[in-house]
Amino acid sequence: MAAVNDHHDGPRDECGVFGIYAPGHDVARLTYFGLFALQHRGQESAGIASAPRDGSIMAIRDQGLVSQVFDEYKLGSLIGDMAIGHVRYSTTGSSQWENAQPIVRDDQRTLALAHNGNLINAVELHSELLEQDVSFSSTSDSEIMAALLATHPAEEIEDAVADVGRRLRGAFSTVILTDGAVVAFRDPHGLRPLALGELRDEEGRPSYCVASESCALDLIGARYLREVLPGEMVTLTDGGFRSRMFAAGERRASCVFEYIYFARPDSRMAGTVLQVARARMGEILWREAPVDADLVIPVPDSGNAAARGLARAAGLPQDDGFIKNRYVARTFIQPGQELRRQGVRLKFNPVPEVVAGKRLVVVDDSIVRGNTLPQIVQMLRDAGAAEIHLRISSPPIKHPCHYGIDMPTREEMVAHGRSIDEVAEMLAADSLHYLSLAGVYEAVGVSREDHCDACFSGEYPLAGTEEAQGKHALELPLVRA
């Protein structure tokens, strides 16, 4: 049975980062709201580090949501002209306070670092640093990056980033707070997203910020400029921002699942607002698998956009077959065995007056384990639905991600080793159709050659990916305190 907050069949979220250099602005507060917009990318911990241009770094981080970690008093203590922030879902290292970010290191240079992604050569780099008597206080690959940069002999941080960035393998959209600058850099394959924005004060003077998604820029009133390019380093300073490529020529492999699932629907990627792309996925779903039906309903909120597109293409009415309790995720009280048997009723409640006697097209964005959709199907049957046809706006997920998304093993994935008819039977649905991979790329309007779809295809863009060790590979007592 799924835990109370594990109501959705999709994979776990990853992380979100934010960075800003803006003298004259309340950078800690802007960072707080930037993280608030990115909360969907990680709910385990949150943190902000700030600094004056020539002062020491102050950092506050803790487990919990952004609104639980920070209050007015804490934000007021984070003074300075520049700040970085992080929301976390663990992909390397356990969910514990020591692994909350930003990570602060004080070695040859002092810096704070926040990272979205996952290194596939973390164990190798960790061993090298231990041999050099570098100590660690956490079990995350992010501290490995911070340690490599903080102990690097280069006088300029940009030279250190350029050298270290070429040694890292995997996904890393990263922000650094150091003496007089915020530095952001993205891995040469562009696996995880990173956006650059401009913020102007009342007199029109520009400052600059970066964020995992453009929705964070929108919330603080910044103008989206462009994405940080794969292999690019962007340095935010008093003089504006400057760009430097530290790696080039690698195959671009941006995560296509960002378009389907992870990013907020109001974010822009590849020139497209994702709400629009997801509606097109629904239209293509109907084109690929029409069915005699009376009503389209989404699994809220993940299926909303695709359901609208499918209903529009089908000429069918759409309604809310479920009412979602939006406060379940805010409770830390476990429901107990009696309520656990009710499963997803803690999150969703069907409306019999809407679904009774209807042939339903039920739309969601993904299935991984298949542990909650059977309950959803049964709830609809109990509410009187005549037929239930599941339409999923992604292809079958059959392979784990090693680049910053926490997914189960292949054996735990419902589509692994099973035909679509077999999955439909397990879910007790009258029919099931997944959007084709070609349909995904058509909906988003991007090239497959420039994207990673390994969770669907098993084709990993980085050699040696499947040999990478799991998220607990750096757990104590391997770490030298």
C-alpha cells in the first residue's frame, strides 16, 4: 500500500536550485519565493545561503517544506547582495539534515553550493578526495562537488569550475555562492534544466538570477532571458553577467520527462509553455487510441492538461470525477492501518453523480509501480462507472533514471516485462494506451537526438551509466568525518 504522500504512480521528484546577485534587493526574500515556486521539485529539505559582496556566508537549511523551514526572523538574518537556494528530494544520500543544501565548505576557498542532478562517478571522486584527507559531513554527491571546488588550487573560481566541471560525469545544474559572485553551471549534456533571468529595480538597473525553471523567475518579477547552455558557466557579479563555455561538443541530452511530468505546467522549455505541450499530448493520445466513451476525467492534478487536450480532440465533455484533498501532503501523521486500507481515498474522493453510468476516459501522465491506479479504478467502479479506459500521456516507463530522478528498480516497474494488455489487466481497466515516444516529441516539438528518454527506451546517453551505484553509495561509515 502506498504511503499517505505517495499517492501518485509517477516517479519521485528531484531538486530545484535558485541563485541571484542583486545589490539593493532583498535577495533572501526573493530566493525564498523562487524556492516556493520550485517546491514541486523537492519536499524533503530547503535552504538558503546569502552573503554581502565581500563578507562571510550565512546559511540556513533544514528538513521540511520552504514555508516550514523559513520565517520572517530567519529571512531577516540572511543579509547580503547575493544568495542561492535549494529544495531537495534525495537521489544520492539519505533524507537527513546533513544532506540538506546549500552545502557550505571552508577549505582553500569558502563557498556555498546547491545542485540539481546526480553524478555517476561520485564514488570514484569521493575516494580520490578521501585519499587527499578531505573530510565530509554529508553523504551526498553535491558535497563532493563543493569539496572539489573549495580545495581547487586555481585562484579564480571560474577556472576551478571549468576544471572540475570537465571531471564530473552525470547531471549537474549547479549554483555557487562565493566571494563577490554567484556562479551557475550546467553539465555538458544539459540533462537537468537551468534558466537565466533579468530583474530590474525601480530605476531600471538590471540584476540577474538563475533558476531550475522559468516559473521561479516569473514569481519574483524577473524576465526570462534564455536557458543556461549545456557546458556553460554563467557568472553573476556587480558588472552584470558573463558567460564561459567549459565543455563543448558533447551530445545534448536534455530530459524529455521534464516536459511530461517534472516541470511546472507554467514553465517554459524549448520555447514552449508546458501547459500547451501537455494539452497536445492529450490530443495525440486520442488520435492514437480513440474509444467509445461519454466523459473525460483527469487524475488531478497530474492529468489535467492532457485531459483537456484529449477531450477537445475527441469532442467529449470533461469533468472533475475526483475531488482532490490538497492538504494531505501537509500532514506528517501516518493514517494507521484502518485508514491505510482506504489508500488513495485520503487524497482523492470520486463524485458518483459525475461518473455513475458513464464510459470514462481517465487521463494521467505516467505509471511507474502501478500501485495506486488499481485503487483509482476500483473507486470509480464503486462510484458506478460503466467502463474505464486509461490513457497515459507518456510511454511505458521500463528503466531507472541515474541522472537525478529517484525511480524504482526495473523489477518494481509495472511495465517491465509485461505487455500493455497485461498491465491493463493488473490495473483492472477496460483498456489502456500509453502515448508513443514519437507522440511525445511531436507534442513538445523537439528533436529526439537532443534529448534523453532512457527511462522509456533504455538508451542512456552517457557510457557506463548502468554501472553507477545507488543513492546510498556514499553512506556512513564510508565518509570520513
